[in-house]
Amino acid sequence: MNIKDFGGEFALINLIKRGIKLDKDVVLGIGDDCAVLKFDKKNYLLFTTDTIVDGDHFSLEWWKPEQIGMKAVEINSSDIYSMGGIPKHIIVALTLPDETSVEFVRDLYRGINKSCKKHKINLVGGNITHGKQLNIGIGLIGTVEKKRLCLRSCAKAGELICVTGYLGGGRAGLQLFLNRKEGKSKSHHLLPKANPGGRIISQYSRCMIDVSDGLASEVKHICEESNVGAVVYKEQIPIKKEVFSDAKKLGKDAYDFALHGGEDFQLVFTINENKINELRKRIKFSIVGEILPKKKGIFLIDKGKKYSLGSGYDHFKTRIKEKK
């Protein structure tokens, strides 16, 4: 049976989880943006990894090597920030086709170093091998104070669902490239940025996740891990005017990009209503929904009508080269 027929990425992850035994040094293994490991009396160690592959996560047709290097660091840093932590040390594993130029590798690391400098991350090692397809694998370690650890499993009924920044730009930009059209959203696709605001949010929230696979997917992950339901209000989803404009050029729905597109790398979190005003003084965010008791389900409200929230990006069901 092929993976996509089996149920895709998340069904495969659940299969892998079966039978894994962890020792007492592991606070949390598979199931969140980072693994959480014991470290010292006040802090946990956070450990994450992501791999980006030519043809799936970027295209050499329109990505510069420096931009690819930056993306590799940014998306991993986003995982650390979504747990409330601070990224610290990184290793890089490269698979390079034989025809790769030295200049390409130099510029790739120029981008890696630029993002590492921005987030104060140490590049401490890695590995280089050859293969038929270019891919960059990152391993990143960070730390988080125990009292500020944010998990997908900590949402409670009655809390508000909030998101930083704007959504939909990552997918809109990709679709512009695929369909040979111009638009401002291209920059969102080429220059994804981790949001360090997770450090501030972790003083007010215990539940957070980054938007890598779309708002719908991230809200569902929170609900699954926290054993709750949720409602998202479509018209409250923050989307820039340029994304609406670019979606119109493409004959697409900007809200669909925000809900199901992914790669915006903003932060979704849940928070008690009585903390909203205090947090607003420190960081910008939008309220997009509410956590509900599990029995009420997970759904979207659009102009007073109830709809399925839908799903987000799946690595075994979606490809960058597909024109969707």
C-alpha cells in the first residue's frame, strides 16, 4: 500500500509512534512541533528537525540558493518559537546532486548564516552527501523555561483561538509562480519568516502551534491533542489585501489559501479571554475562533452557516509542481 493511500503524512506518523518506548529523560516525544527533553531544574531542551526538498518545498526555477538556506533555518526556528522556546544550536545535512556548483553551496550557506545570525543560533556541524535530488535537512536544539512550555495538548474549552500576523500569503505566492503570474504575494513564498513572538505569547498561553500546513490543519492538531472541539470564524481570519488581489488573479479563494495552504509560519495559540488585553499591549494578533467541548465538534462559521473546517497540506498528497 502506498503512503498516500494509507492516509498520508499524519496516518504514517501515528503508525511510527506505535511501539516506541521512551526513557525518563523524555518529557514529550512524537506529537508536537518539538520533542521536549529534560535539561536542568528550570529549563527543558527542545529538539526539532525539518527537511526541505527540491520540487516539494522550493523550486530552483525561481528560488535563489540564499533564500533556500534562509527558509531551512526559519521553518525550524518557527517550531522552537511555537513551543515558547529560544533556538540555540543547529546542524545541517545536505544531499547534493553531482552537478551542484560550489557557488550554489556558498550562497546557500550565506542564507543559512544570515538567518542564524538573526535568531542568534550557532551553526555547529552537519553532513554532506550526494544524491539525485537536492535536499537540506536541519536539526535544531533550543531551550524553554518549564513554566513557559507551550504544547498542542493544553487547550481548554472556553479559550479563544488567536493567530499572529496574516495568513494565506505563502500559498498565494506559490500559486503565482506556478501559474506564471505577477503579484506581491511572491515575496511571502520566497521569504518565510519565523515569528519570535512565541516568546512573549508563552507568558500568557500554554497552547501554541505554528502555521506550516494551514490554519485548518493546525486547529485540528490542537483539538486532537487537547481532546476538544473548535469553531473558526472565516471572516475574522487575517488576510492582507494583496493576498485577496492575487487570489482573484488566480481565480482562487484567499480564505482557502489561509485555511488549507500552509507555509505562513505565523503562530496559532489559545488564551483565556481575561488575558487578551494585556497581551495586546505587547504583540499584534487576531482572534479567529474559540475552543469548544469535544462533543460540539470542529467547524467553520461563514456568514452564519456551519461548514467543515477541512484539512491542510499533506506532504504525501500535495506537491509544489501541482497546479491546484
